[in-house]
Amino acid sequence: MGHASPAIAAHTSANFSLAKVLAIFMVVTGHWFTGTILWIPVTFGLFVFAYSSAFFTASIYGTRVDSGRFWKKKFQRLGLRFLMTSAFISLLLLFSDKPVFHWHTLLHFVGLSGLLNWLQLPNQSGLGAGLWFFTLLLGFYLVYPYIAKAKHHPRLSLALALVAVFVAVYLEEQVKVGHELWLTMLGFWLGSLAGLHAIQIRARYPLMNLVLGCVLLIVFNLVAGTNRFNTALICFTSINAGLWLTFARLPPAFFRAGIHKLEQCLLEIYLIHTYLFIHPTGVNGLDYLISGFIIVITAMGLNKVITWVDHWLTKSKVPS
């Protein structure tokens, strides 16, 4: 497989475990309360997901990647979960008389829903809601072996990172695709470089910048009533959130057994959540809580079934 970067610190892994759980619930919340200022913390969540995925990929696989083994591991980790969860969603849609039998459904089953978004093609299938991030993740895995070569050129990596920040902010302002595509792509790029180069920063510096960015966003949006600086400030705050999570040492009380259980089914939560939004009471806040409970219970159940099937297929023992 080649050299891997230095071992991932235990506190870094724990930080991102907690952050990803919080981020997925922020995404779910943002998709429920649409048209609100919650889209800003949702963007933070998407950036954290992208940054952490890239950071751990770079830290684990390093610079010289055997593409065959790399993709085999990724398929083993995500393939069955994605296919079985997509099949579950298809059954839901069939029972609710939503369109499933369309060639667009094939795109969704291979994780390429994002192509419809980016080519501005209307989705003719009931599947695919919000799955552009998964398409982007697959794209990152495709180009990672080439990104990894940046480790051999630290100064060039820094220069490209700075250029990427400005390009992402510009594209976010000028090329609208309906979601925070460009800042999320930036998260993958910066997470890769952080993992490859094993950078070291005192956690208090990105934390101060993170707080400053949040304060400025609140002041401009809620006090001054302007969103003129949102993209630049969201970018600045997101980057510092990623860096702080990389180096901070949070108190052990933040980490509970429930966090690990939720982290195991993040993919399922992400894939199914928009399909399980229900409004049984007509009270928005209460319906949100009911939907959230159903989403989590369903995701955990799906994860258990998928785990059992995986171990049955591989003839290995199912963990207790």
C-alpha cells in the first residue's frame, strides 16, 4: 500500500466522531427547516464531513496508493450499505406510489445522483434527494491518488491551498448549483493536505478564528441585516472548524457510547432522512422530533441488518 502518514491521534479521531454526529443532525435539521438561516451551520456540517473524510483517507493511505486495494476497501466499507439502503428507499417509494422505474434510478444506485444536479437535469426518479455529497465523495476517492502526490511538494501544496480558497469563494458566489458544492469540494482538498502533511497548530488559534467567524456571521446577518460577506465568512469559519477539530483535546465527558453507535449509521441517516419526514400532528417542532426519532431508529435497524448480511456473505462472526 505504500507509506502512510503518522498515526491519527486518538483525540483527533474522537473529535471528528462527535463532530460528524452533530453535523449529520445539523444537515437533517436544515433540510427540515428549509428557507432559514440554518443553511449556514449546515454548510459547516458539510465542510466537516468532507474535511474529515479526506483527512482520515490521507492519514491512513499516505502517498503511494494501490488503486485496486484502495477501491476494494472503499467498496467493502460503503458498497453493501449504500446498495441495501437504496433498495430500502426504493421499497418505501414503491409503497407511496413515487416513481422508481426510470433510468435515473440506476444513477442513484451507483452513487451518481450529483450528476443530475450539476448538469441541471430534473430528477425523474423518486430516489436521489440530497445525494450529491455521495457523488462528490466518490469523485474524491477517484482523484485522491493524484492529490497524494502533493506531499512531495509542501510549498506548492500551500500555494495551491490558498488558490483553492479564493477559487472556491469565487465559484460559490458566481456559479450557483443549488447547494454548497464549491466549499464542500474545498473541504476535501484542505482535509487531504492536512492529513498528508501532518501539520501542527495550537488549537487555540483556529478556535479564536472559529468564534470570530461565528460572531461576524451573526452580526452581519441578524444585526446588520446583510448577507454580503456570508460566503467568505463561512469559508473562513469552516476552515478553522476543521483545524480546531484536528488539534483540540475535548473533555472526555463529551464522548459517550451513544456517539459511537450513531457514528456507525451516519451513512444510513444521510441516505434515508428526507424520505422519512412526516407531519402527523401538524405542529412543526413536534413533527420534526417525531421524524428525527423514526429516522434514527430506522437507520440503526438498517445498519444492524446490513452488518448481519455483510458477515453472512463473508462468513465472519457478527459482532455483539
